[in-house]
Amino acid sequence: MKKNILIIPGDGIGPEVTIWGKAALEHIAEAFDHQFTFDEALMGHAAIEKTGNPLPDDTLEKAKKTDAILFGAVGHAKYDNDPSLKVRPEQGLLKIRKELGLFANLRPILLFEELLHASSIKPAILKGTDILFFRELTGDVYFGEKKREDDGKTASDLMIYHRYEIERIAHKAFQAAQQRSKKLCSVDKANVLESSRLWRETVQEISTQYPEVATEHIFVDNMAMQLIKNPNRFDVVLTANLFGDILTDEASQIAGSMGMLASASVGESIGFFEPIHGSAHDIAGKDLANPLASILSAALMLEIGFGLKEEAQLLVDSINDVLKEGFRTNDIADQHTNRYKVLGTAEMGKTVLKFLSNRTTNTAT
Ligand code: IPM
Ligand code: MG
């Protein structure tokens, strides 16, 4: 298979984790005789520093032409502490999502058995949890009109949804539910918000086209509680942009750490694959970041982007091997025991590749 892949490392820990996602893709290409051609582009703070623009035209052009994108993270402490700055790294990410029509953000909460104890939630409650979030990605308060009154003392963000935006992501989520355990939970705040009432009404209507899927509707505040009380009862979860942003950070604790979760943004054209963690500037450049979410993002690219299921599974299995052997990065090591071998970012990346090599020599054709 021939594919062009654009790497956008971004800021903070982005570059140091993304090289491992890329290395995993290179290894798969070699083992399976695929031709992956890589290019690189700037986004976020790194792009602002060089060009003044968080999403330079050159990056957008390359993104529109490529087959898939592997992204790291954007953000910088400088902006977090100064809300008055007008040009911000996150604008790059939001703009590329919109420009590429990436309206569906799939966030699988993949729980490795070995990491049951890394979570702050009791293992007995977590066991067997397997959730697939569908977070709407190009609507909501993220893209609604933003206003600051002239006196500077009043501000608003418009929470807006159009029916077609809800319909298209709902179809994707129902189709996934049909392939999985035929359960879908739609999350909204329809007891208070008009946009949520439109959301619920639309999802209810679409659910009639998928009669074999058991659909439930739940308010977001209740969901925040149910997710950690009884995560096991959920399968496909469908929700809006802001609620999805918040709930998936919460759900990352089910998987043990933000450093373990990957996501796939899809929609009208090519796929965009990224860890759900941010730029984590506090640990950037210290060889402390967990590269597994980037490698899992590469796995999602192989599976969802290119339909290469076997190759994707090999990456997941190799990570499993590594965890079984007791290797951990800091974020998933149980601080109270010394039974794990704690590795830095680069060593963890290399270790996954080593286990991947063992597997590919046995399986690749
Ligand atoms: C995410 C991030 C982004 C978002 C930020 C960096 C703009 O938190 O991908 O979850 O809010 O969507
Ligand atoms: Mg987020």
C-alpha cells in the first residue's frame, strides 16, 4: 500500500512523542512492504514563533493533499497565563479541524488489563470497560460567535448546533454501535439547553433507523458521575464538542492515564490522528512523557485511515507485551511499589519497537 503521511509534531511533548508514532509506522511499512512517505509541517506555538500564524498556509496545503496526519499537541504556558493574547496555538488545531471537515472525533477508551492498577478507580469497577466516544468536533461553543462587550466586562460564547451537524455524527456513532455491542448512550444537557434539546430530538429520530441499537439519553452531569461509578455499562457514547472534551479527559482515568489515549478525527476527507493529551509543557523536554498514545494514534491511522487491521493490532499487541514485561513510563507506574521498570520517553519508544520487531519477524509476510 502506498500512502503519504503528514507529521505535525506541534509543541511541548508533541515532538518527543510523535517521533515514536512515526517510528512505529516506519517499522510497519518495512515489515509489510508498504510505502509510507512522510512529510512534516508546523502548527501551534512552534508555527507562531516562525511565521506568526498558528496554522501557516503551507501546513494547510500539505494537510489537504496528504492521506493522513499524525499530530502531537499544541499549547504553551505563555498563553495559558495570559488570556489577553489574541494569536494562540490552539487556534491552529481548531482551524485545521474545521478546514478539513473533521466533524467526528473517535476516542476509544482502551483499557490494558496490565494497567488496571494504574487507575485511581478500583480495578473491580474498571474491569471489562470498553468505551468508544464519538465527540462532535466542528460545532458547539468552540465555533459559535465569541463576543467581548466594549466595556470589556461581559463576554459570551454562542453554543450553537445545526441539525445536519448532529445527524452526520449520530449516523457514524450508530453505525459503530451496530458493529459493537449495539448500545449507544447520547449525552446532553437537554433539561437546560436549547441546543441540547435539538441534539436529543435529532438523535431520537435517527435512532429509529437503527432499531437493533439500544439507545439511552443521559444528562452530562449525571454522565460525569456514572462514568466513574459504573464505566462498564457504556459502549458507544455520542456527545457534543465541549461535553466530549471534558468527559474524555475524565474517561482517560479509566485507561490509567491521559498518556494512554489516542484519537481519530474523521469526516469529509482524510483522517487526523492524535493523542488526547495536550502539550504538557511542565514535563516537555525532560524525557518523561508517555509515547504510547502517539503509537496508539499510529495504530488508529493504520486501522481507521488505511483499513490495515492486522498491522494496527500488532502495535496494540506490542504495547501489551511491553506492559506485561513490567515496563512503564512515570505516569502509569504505581508509585507505591517498585515492581515496575520505569522508562523515559525514548527508552519506552525503543522498547515498543523491540517487541514489535519480535512480532513482525514472526507474522509479516
Ligand atoms: C483536545 C484538546 C483541544 C480541544 C484543545 C487543545 C483546543 O483539549 O483535543 O481535547 O479542546 O479540543
Ligand atoms: Mg481536551
